[in-house]
Amino acid sequence: MSFNKQQLGVKIYLIAVISAALVFLFFHNPLGFFSPALVFFLILHLVLENLDVYLPHAKASVSVGFATNLAIILLFGPGPA
């Protein structure tokens, strides 16, 4: 089920948990590899993972989140990914 089809309470809960995790990582930085570029790519990955590209001749769709996933692995290594 996509994020758009979830109930309002579920959406609020997910946004609160993700925001709390980002704030915690911003102030705590436990592993020392937290950077603004990594935050940008993680947010981009979360947005693009929910974006589907529908194929023209089939009733199927492809997620474009793999491209950002690969970019994160190539730029920052497998640890942060």
C-alpha cells in the first residue's frame, strides 16, 4: 500500500518517527559519517522510492528509487547505505 493511500494517523506517525530519527542522528552522529550530502540523498531516496513510473504497454510500474540507492552506495560506501 502506498503512502498516499494510508490513513491520516499512519501518515502522521511515519512522519513523526522519521523526523525524530533525523533529528537524533543530526545531534548525536554515532558513527561519524553523517553529512548534509548524505541527508540530501536519503531524503531524495525516500521521495523517489514512492514515485512509480508506469510502463507504456503493460499494467505494471517500476520504482525509480534504485538509482538513488546505487548513487548512495557509490558515493558514501556500503556502511551509510
